[in-house]
Amino acid sequence: MTKQDLKDAKFKEHVDAVEKHKALLEKLHLDSNTHLDEVSNSLQRLALTLEEYLKVIGIP
């Protein structure tokens, strides 16, 4: 896997995490029965994918 492939893959993973988190927040907004643990886990995933992407593009 080339460095560009890795960058592209990490970017896609982060974008997917953003989209899933957005959908979860919309669900929470419409239906307050969404468990906050699920939101917390999604936010942690979002932070992790961002951290991985930033490392790949050279931002420590």
C-alpha cells in the first residue's frame, strides 16, 4: 500500500465516522431514547479516526 493509498483509506475511514456520528446525533435529536453510551462510543471513534488520519498526513 502506497502512502497515498494509506492517506486515502484513513481519510475515508474518518469521513465514514463523521457521517455515522452525524446520523446518530440526528437520531438523538429526533428520538431521545438513543443511549448516550452509543453517542459516546461514536464520538470516541470519530476522535480515533481523526487522530489516525492526522498522523498519516504528518500532523503529530
